[in-house]
Amino acid sequence: MTQSSNNDFLAELKWRGLFNQATDETTLAHHLATGVRRGYIGFDPTADSLTIGNLIQIILLSHFQRAGHCPIVLAGGGTGLIGDPSGKSAERELKTAEVVAHNVECQKQIFSRILDFSASRSNKATIVNNLDWLGEISFLGALRDIGKFFSVNEMMKKDSVKDRLNNRDQGISFTEFSYQILQSYDYLHLYETQGVTLQMGGSDQWGNITAGTDLIRKVFAQRDLAAGKTDASHQQAFAVVSHLVTKADGGKFGKSESGAIWLTAGDGPNRTSPFAFYQFWLNSADADVARFLRFFTFFSHAEIEALEASHAANPGARDAHRALAQHMTALLHGETEAKNAEAAAKALFSGEIASLPAATLRDVLAGLPTSTHDKATLGAGVPILDLLVTTKLAASKRESREFLANGSVTLNGKKVGPDDAAKSSDLLHGDTIALRRGKKNWHVTIWK
């Protein structure tokens, strides 16, 4: 990780198109330029992984660290028991303490891939869990010491609350209504105990974050008044929020045909393979790729501008897409997995998939049309002429014969003709035969 001077954080965000707004930007810029500061972002443990929608916030913390400051990851072990109503049209299902704790632990591995937690760094990253302090507060203590600083009238103006109140079918419970109080107290606690002076997040969190800066101001104003102080210059608590990432066509970012894109690999519903992760970036729309290079990568300004120029001159070469996909996959999954994903993508494009390892082949073929067949029939051979019709790669035997005659059909990457048949010797890893008509029409046959 390279480190730059500690006064360029805001400028870097603006150049990359990430900056949305900040509290007292002029004073904040001076604050960042005159010392090593501590800033944090909270992450909600609703699952045992994070999605690509959370990635921009981890990137934000990394830019903060690269600018010479100390990033803090706040794991919502306490607030995760409540649930953030922001962006939700209905009440969240409450998770057990055991599930939330499990999710917090599982998510930790993600941050270490992008942030530097090395003890040798003077501005090393750290992780804190707000259950450690929220779990110690009594209900009466929360009402007396925190709740008195919040106006219900102001709380009801927050978008996360207002949107739900306008939906009479759902409304909002007192539990979720209180979420912004807990998030605000997080900032106050970190401000007092760890000298944190900046909270960051997405623009949808602006109301919750500024509620925290307001709480700090009110608490210290009361203390100063009680102590007879009039100089409040020591009270510096700021907020910065980034733009929410959207696609150029207005579609939701971070979704694929198979669902959400997760930041971890492996088995389970909350996982995305390195190959699928690579493909997500590789398949970015031409209108998005330049923006995504600025938003998500750590390429230098010169490198990004060169890729932008290359893309503008020859979009079909897809240099920017490949650079984006390789960089992001290496960042989250490592160089080896990125190279494997790139090789698999080339194999899928060329159709030469026979040499791919079983796990990689499974990832490459995932999501393609698939059908299951009787393995015993391969003993006598299954005519490709019939198999194309069965798999709907051809509408009729006549059409199937035409496709085979003109050489547009391959079996596991090898061209086949009208008289060829699928045999047991064609099985990849004992159970798979992949057919392709033309460049894009695939069908995977599984033989059992």
C-alpha cells in the first residue's frame, strides 16, 4: 500500500467522483492537513459476508489510510441486533445474538484484504465492535444520558423514518426508530475514547451520521456549560459521505442474473466464486467501465486516464474492462485466483474448456442452460444431431444438420459434424459435456 501526504484525502475522493458532501468542508480540510486523524465506517452484520455494494465504503477507508490517516472498521455487533431501517420498506427480521456474532467474525477477513492492519504501521487499521459498549448501557441509562439529546420531531424527518411512516401498511417499530440513537452514540463513544473525529459512509447514511455529530456537539456544550467553559474549539467532529454507486442505465449496481455479488468465495449462499467475480467486472457496460475504474481501483490517475483514453479510442478491445476485472479480483481474492479467472474467461470465450480443473469448469459453466441425461446411453453413443434438438440448441433435426454441416457446433471445444455422437470418452471430470452453437449459445449436459 502506497501512502501519500495526509492532506489529499478529500481531493482524491473528488477526483474519483466519490465525494458527495461533508460537514464544514473547509475546517475539515484543515483538520486533515494538520495531523494524523482517525475516521470510521460502520458495517452491518446482516450476513456472514458483505456484498459488492459495501465495497465502496471499504475503498473509502483505504483511501483514508493511503492519505496517512487511521481507518477504523466498526462492526455492528450491537446495532446488528436492532437493524438499520435505511433503505428498507419493511421491518427487518431480528437475528439472534449468536448469528450476529458469527457474521461479525466472518466479515473480518474481507477488511484485511484491502486495509493494512500491520502493527508496524503508525496509521494501522483497527476493528472495533459496538457491542462492547452498547451492551453495557442500561435502558434507563440510554434514556437519561442519550435520549434526552434527541428531538423526536427531528428524528421523524430523517428519510429512513419518514419513508416508513408514509407507508401505513408497514410503519416502523420503536426498535428500528431508535437505531439512529445507537449509531449516534457510537460516534460519541469513539470520539471520547479513541479520538475519532470523522465518520464516513454512503449518502443514504447522511442523516444518521450527522445525528452523531449533533450529539457530540450537544453533549460537550452541556459539559462546557456546567464547567463554565466558553471555548469549544476542541470539539471537532466531522462527517463525509460518498455517492451511492449506480449503473449508467439506471439499473441497480451489484446485482447479476444469479443474485448479489459477494466479496467472499467458497460454498454457501453468501459466496461468489473468483471467476464469477471477475466476470461481473468484465461484463461492465461500456458506459460504466471508466467510472468503475475511478470508484473501485487503486490505479494511479495516470493509469486510469490511459485506460480511459484506450477505451475511448477502441472500446472493442476491452482493455479497460480486463484491467478492471483483473485488478478487482486480485484485490479481493489474490493474484493467483485472478490469473485463474482470467484464464477461465479466455477458455469460455474460445470454447476450449476441456483442460480446465473441475472446480474452475464448474464456475465457468455455472449459470448456463443445463440439462440432465442418462449416462448409460453414452455407451452406444448419442447422436449430436439429436442432442442439439433435445437441448434446444436447434429447433429441428433439419436445423441441427445445417448447424453441424457448417461447422458452427463444438463439443467441449472440439468441432463436431452431422455424423458425430457424444460418448463416454467425451465426459469432462466424469459427468459433463458442454455444447456450443456459434459463439454465445451454450448448453451444459450432465450425465448421471
